[in-house]
Amino acid sequence: MQRSRHISRRAAWLALLPLAVAALSACDPRRVYEENVDLKSPSGDAYVWDVQQRPTFTFVIADTAARYNVLFNVRNAAGYGFYNLYLKHTLIGPTGRPAGPSLLHQMLLMNAKTGEPLGAGAGDIFDHQFLALPRQRFAKPGTYKLTLEQYMRQNQLPGIMSVGVRIEKIK
């Protein structure tokens, strides 16, 4: 009886070991902030980025001596009608004033010649991460707000499922 209880405890610990390893590997010491927002049109249609929808991401920077990579996350459906996405960002600093100029970014979601989707895909959904502001230095500690807006030629942009921001500290 005692031996079988010992074996079942050991089996339980062995079963939990992969979960513990997975939990520890999920920790990312470089990540300062990451958030994604699912998109919907004003009428409630999922996976449509309306030109009036401007997701804002709020994050805190404490270490002004460090440099950071600012990345944009984009998730799109395979049926997205363009090979690229133009996105404009605005960064507001702790004083409430712009912390640099608003910049326009072109992100390639598909190969322009072949139409093959780029990014990491599962079925008809593709995830992308674009380095938008490499080696960014934040002048003042405090709360920053980064706003994204789609800058394409149509007001309703179907096929863009979500957008997000990731801030990584460079070592």
C-alpha cells in the first residue's frame, strides 16, 4: 500500500513537470509591455479595422538609460485583400505632449509577387511582429501612450483581426 502511494505521488510530480517547465519558459525577461486589441467595425463586424478606430496602448517606462525595441503585432486573415498594411503611430509622453513625430510604417503581410502569406500561420490566420522603433530611448520616466491607426485607402479594412504593441528592453 505504501509503495503504491509513493508511486502515485511520483507519477503526479512527473505529470506536473512539463507544466512547470512550460510556465517557466513563458516568462520573458525582455518584455516590458505587450497588449493586443481585437478589431471590430462600428456596426460590430469582426475583423474589420475602421479608420476611426485608433487603439491606444498605455505603458510605463522607469529606466530612461535603457534602450527599447518597440514592435507592432498584427494578426490578419488569409482573405485580407492587400499584400501590405500602412499603419501610423503617435507616441505621447508623460507630459501629455508628443514624444517624437508621428511615423508611417509599411508592413508586408504577403509576398507582393506570389501572394503567399508571410508571418506565422495556423490555417487561415497569420501573426506578424514588426520592429517599428528599434533602439528607442525614452527621455522621461512615466506613462506613455502609443496610438495606432490604419492608413490605407479605404475606411473599412476587412481581414485585420487584431493589432498590438510590444516593448522589449535591450540588454
